[in-house]
Amino acid sequence: MSDINSTPLLVSTIDGGAGTPGREVMPPRIGFGTFQQTDDEALVSSRAALSCGYRHIDTAQMYQNEGSVGRAVRECGAPRSDIWVTTKIWRDSYGFDPLLECISTRLRFLGLSYIDLMLLHCPPEPRERRRTWQAMEHAKREGMVREIGVSNFGLHHMKELLGFCKIPPLVNQIEVHPFCARPELVNYCQSHGVVVEAFSPLAKGRFMSDKTLCRIAGSHNHAQSQPSEPNFVTPAQVMLRWGLQKGLIVLPKSVHPNRIAENIRVFDFSLTQSDMIDLDSLDLEATTGWDPTTWP
């Protein structure tokens, strides 16, 4: 099992989660999200993220910024093999042939020779599920993508998919944070070898003044610590660290360079068992956006 403090970016196993038989590569433990960023914003923010150490960038067909993400990756100076790029297929391209055509389009938009991880952005309609996943499996076998997965799949979706798939999803990307912990879904995925990626791991900033969260952050700072100090622990970092210690891959997003840098500085402190218990108690089942996990 990997040590999330000693190997923060390039890891082969997920701390706290189940193994993934037959999978040789895994996403870095922390990624950079680009949801709701314009092309220009995604270019600038992705460059900033890559320059301060992120090696995992998450985009999507629906975000309409894949071109900028691909450009940032191509121009950053790091070997392509060191950077993990995830994108997602929107539901209007589900089905066998439409999905394969969409993957080719995603490659063209990104300007990359391959995609590390391709996700279904949300659950297909019941009648489309088997054929759509068969197309994903075909794309992996043919080398169009390195890995395949899903996003916004609920417990019943996961049980159905794992019941018929030949290649299981590497990832289920869902909203997870201390205020929306989804323990049943997370535990099911991890116990079946599916890695959970947490989007909106900061809950869009809605709970940063929570007393418990602020108290825990403060307990990791010295009495005279100042927010300008590089080792100052913030509530946002506590939320991200909670996710990492739960065995999640976390995907914070920002367009502000200082916050982009702050969000990756989560590997030089650890939350105590008491901290984790207190954070677990904050669960309100509070999603901050759409929630297709509840779809039929």
C-alpha cells in the first residue's frame, strides 16, 4: 500500500482502497479540475497547476475547454507519460458507434495521441447501458484510451455495471467531501476494486467557516502561524487531506494561482484519528450540484 506522504503524485496503488486487479497504471492522488472554466481560464489555470506540481488534469466534452487543457499539457515541458489526462463523454454520444466517434473527436480536440482515462459523464439510459459500456471496453482494447471509467454512478448503477461488464471501470468520479461523504457508495466501489475520484472535494467553498473544520485546521498550526507561511494549514487543505486519507483521488479546482498552489500542499501533515472521526460527523448528504447518482 502506498504512503501518501512519500509518493504524493506518481503512485501505483490507492491508500485505503481496494486493489484493481489487472490494472498497471493509476491516476495521481490529486488532480486539477477545470469545470466551469472558459478556454482562456483553463489554459492559464492548467499551466499554473502543471508548473506547481500537478500531474493529473481533469476535463470533459461538456466543459468545452479540452483544447486548452491539451495545449497546456503539450507545452508544459514535462514528458507526456508523466501527465494523466482525464476527459468525459457526454450522454448525447452514448451508444456503440457514436461513442467511438466521440473518442476520436476528443483526441482531436485535446491534440494528444492518447487519453489516459475516459469516463462516461453520467449513467446512460437503461436501454443504452450495456452497448455503451461495450464501446468503452472496445476503445480500451484497441488502445484508443489507456483506462475507462464512469462518473456520477450511484450504488444501483455500479451493481448493474459490475454485473455485466467484461472490463470493470477503473474509476467512479462522484461528489465527495466531509459534508457529502457517501459512505455506502464509496465503500462498495473500493471493496470491488473501483477507485473513487472526488469532484467538488471542497464543496465549492460553502462550508469553509464550519467551526469543526476551522478548529481542526487550527490545531495543525502553531500559535504564531500566519496564513502567508507555506506550512500554514487551511480548512480547504483539511478537506482535501480527509479525502486522501479516505483513499480517494481528489480533484480541486480554482482559477486563482495561490489557491491552486495551496491545494496541492497537503502531503506534509496528517489528520489524526480523532480529526477523521470529527470530520466524518459533519456528513449532511449535502450535494452542491446535479446528482445523477439518484437517476433510475
